[in-house]
Amino acid sequence: MLISVEKVIYILILMVLISVSLGVSIEFVTFRKEIMKKNTFNKSFHSVIRHFSR
């Protein structure tokens, strides 16, 4: 009984992780398209690089 419950929980966690990663990637693509429309993509990109390089 415990084995089957653990398998179900594991599958649920996998499905949640996959759906979250897909949603994040889709949101990132749409977000990047909106930024590129505004032509501020390079500025934000460089500011992010500066922020992480500190």
C-alpha cells in the first residue's frame, strides 16, 4: 500500500514540476516578446547581467 501511495505522490510531483516549468517557459517567451517590442530588451538584459555579476 505504501509503495503505491509513494508512486502516486511521485507522479503528482512530476506532473506539477513539468506543468510549472512549461508555464514558466511560456511566460518567459511572451515576456521577452513584449520587452523586444518596447526595444528595452538589451537594457534590461545588461542590467540583469550587472546585477548577477556583483
